[in-house]
Amino acid sequence: MSSIYQINKSINKPIEFRGLYGQYIAYLAAGLVVLLISFALLYILGVALVIVLPLILGLGGGLFFAVTRLSKRFGVHGLSKFMAKRGLPTYLKFRSRRVFTGLKSGRKSV
């Protein structure tokens, strides 16, 4: 008997959900959880629903807009690369040439 196996053709493709790639799905989910908790807290505190509902809907729309904008601008790994590049120094300052002379001879410099 022969078995029929389906081949997973998207093995190296990033996770995508409605145009959002990779970590942006998690950012959106975390933002929605924060909005849900803030809605519940404001409602429990007795803030009028006329104020709470437009506030949460506006913040939710802003969240969707911001996350989709980040996803389109940076792509799958672009945001982490952008943040890593911001952490690099603009220049390096050495007080002695010992670092470079140690590289030539193959010995370790202290």
C-alpha cells in the first residue's frame, strides 16, 4: 500500500497573518490584550461608557495602523536589525596601538 504525504512547501517562509509578518503578530496580540485590560479597568472604575468605548476603539485603530506600518516598513527581521544598528557606537576610540599590533603577530593582546 502506498501512503500519500503532503509536502510542506512553506518551510522557510516567515509566519504571515493578513499582511503581518513574524514578531508583529505578537506585538498586535499584546497590544490588544493591554487594550482589553484597560477597557475592563476603566469600566470597573465607573468611567462612562460613552468615554471609554471611543477611547479604546481609537487606540485600537492606532495600534493596528502602527503595527501594519512597522510590518510594511521593516519586514520580517528589519525592526530587530534597525534596533541593533542603533545600539552600535558611531566610532571606537583606542588609547594604544596594542590592539592592532597583537592582531598582526597572532598573539593575544591584553
